[in-house]
Amino acid sequence: MNDVVLKPGKEKSLLRRHPWVYATAVAQAVGRPLAGDTVRVVDSQGNFLAWGAYSPESQIRVRCWSFHESDRIDTGWMAARVADAVSRRASLAARTDAVRLVFGEADALPGFVADRYAGQLVVQFLAAGVERWREALVDALVAATGCGNVYERSDAAAREREGLAARTGVLRGDEPPAEVEIIEDGVRYGVDVIHGHKTGFYLDQRESRKRVAELAALCGPDATILNCFSYTGGFSLAALRAGAAHAVSVDSSADALAMAARNAARNGLAATAFECRVSKVADAQKALAAEGRLFDIVVLDPPKFAPSAHHVDKAARAYKDVNLKGMKLVKPGGYLLTFSCSGAIGVDLFQKIVAGAAIDSREDFVLLERLAAGIDHPMRMTHPEGEYLKGLLLQRV
Ligand code: SAH
């Protein structure tokens, strides 16, 4: 048996069932485990702490599967975790055919992500342990969903940190179509699972798209929305389908906006109601202010400005700037939905940054709601690092 022996005192986080063992906590790895091997993590006295997967190249040296010594980490265990994860999302089927079915640590499968887009599954293996069990995990996913088309998008940066090369391609079934069509809360979206961001779509913003649709309906038939960092137009489409009159979508990616325009057509929306600007958001915000435009709803959903804790200060300035400029474009009585997907920036800090922007804007905003990802992106209570997306719904008063 491969034992990973911790240094004295380093067992505390595992006793709290935190699933990561850092390289700095390890005294020795007995039996020369290889990447992905199942190891028994023990304290300095040899007492059992957890079963985990060994990853010799990662700072996270072991990712834990289980804290129960009686568990057997085998094909059946993997299949049970996948079946559990899939069944916990069942309630979403009434609203959408696009769901994150497995979300890594939250589902006791560290580094494994599986998304369903209608008849297409897309998976990511982002750690050595799940890489080892890839065939078992894919078989389990096909069995749990009855969906036979699986495409791999293991091309995220996290794989490099694990010493794993990027890999993409068909794992089961057919080559995915150029655009998989999904329907979420009655809105149709095309998803490019081969070239799109992440696995093709921002499933984590489902609840906030719904909120934007509700706000658009509340604002009435003249409602306008400015969707900054729009990607393929999610928030714009949700607002227009709920009755808004006009949407401006801003993104630096021409490809993303081309898909957004196709999505507008897919939903029978007039091209005149769907304005797209291929531009940096900062430039578009400046131009819109110069044009004297104001909007009922402004959405700010930037990419991760802080990839790690080292980047927090610089990222905080960037968030403040984009929020300050965004606030200036909100009509009196209008709404601002502002997000951060930087795990290194917590809810409290993000709220402070946005409050700083509100002060500098010299307008009055009230906080109506905190926003977050839906039930298919849960956070394990013992693994707070799993929470990354946070948002605030403000109203200009
Ligand atoms: N709101 C989107 C997801 C946004 S992801 C949704 O719900 O689907 C972030 C987007 O910001 C990406 O599409 C990326 O192309 C774009 N982007 C990154 N930096 C940018 C910048 N400085 N200006 C404009 N767009 C940018």
C-alpha cells in the first residue's frame, strides 16, 4: 500500500475533511506512488486520515476521494459518485437541457467536470486522479444519463499545474455539431463545445440570466440592457425574450458576438434590437457615455481578473474601474448586476470594491440581492475554495 505520511500537526485540515493535501504538508510518500495512484493518507503516527489520488507534480500533492477507511476506491465507487451527482441535478430538467452534472470537489471527484448540452456531454479531467479513472468516469456518465456522445475539453490551465498535457477530442459517439442547441428557461442558445470558452457556455450564470429576464419584464416594453463581457449574448437574449426593447452586447471577441447574433436570430429577435460592439469594455463604456446613452439594466461579467491571491490588488483596481464606468451608464431607477468569478476575491472584498466604485460615481445605489451560481455548481462546506462566482444586484435610487 502507498502511504502518504504527513508532517506532525499537518493533519488538522484533513480532520476537518478539507480535500487537499499540499506538498509542504507531506513528510514522505512510502512505496513511490505514481501520478494518479490511490494513496492512503496518514498522520505522523500512522493513523488513517483519507484515501486520495497522488499527484507528484502538483502543489496539491494529494486530492482526497474519501475520509472513510472502509471505502474501496474502485470503478464502482467512481460510478456511484457520478450517479449521485447526476441525480442531485434532476430538478433542473424542467427548466433546461444544459446542466453541469459533475463539479469536481463538490461531488467528491476532484478535478472532474461534466456538462450536458442537450444530446452532448462535455468532460474535463483536470487532475491526476480523475485522469487515471477517465474510462470508468465516462462509462458511468453515459450509464447515468443515457447520453452516448462525449467530447473531452481537457484544455484548461489547471491541467498544466498537474503536469498533464492538454487533450481534446471525441471520447464516445459522434463528433459534436458546430453548434449544439440548448433551451434554458425558454431561450435558445447555440453552444460551440469544441472552440467555446470552458466547455462552451457559462452554465454558472443561469440563475442570474433568469433574474435579468424578471427585471426586464419589470422595466416594461421600453427596457434597455447593456451587457458588458457578453460572450455569446446570454444576458441580452434573456432580457429581450422577456420583452426588453433593445440590447447592447459588448465583447472583445468577434467570434463570441457572431454567435450572439446567431442566437438572436435563433430566438426570432429583430436584428435591430440586438446591437453588438466588438470592443474592449473600457472603450465601449467611454463611447456610450459620450453618446449620452443610459440603460435600465447594466450587466458586468468580466473574466477572472485575479487568477491567484498574488493578483488581488491589481484585480481590485480593475474591478473598481469597470464598475465605476458601468454605474455611470445606469438610468435612475435602473439596475446593475455585477460579478466576479475570481476565487481569490471573496464576497466581502468584492462588495467593498463595488461600494468604493459607488462612492466615486457620486450616484446612490442600494444593494438588493447577492447573486451566485445555481444548484449544479454547489460548494462543499469543507472546501470553501469551490465558491468562485459572486454577484451583486444593485439599484440606482
Ligand atoms: N457574461 C457571459 C460570460 C462572460 S466571460 C455569459 O454569461 O455567457 C468573459 C467574456 O469577456 C469573454 O467572452 C471574453 O471574450 C470577454 N473579454 C475579456 N476581456 C475583455 C475586455 N477587456 N473587453 C471586452 N471583452 C472582454
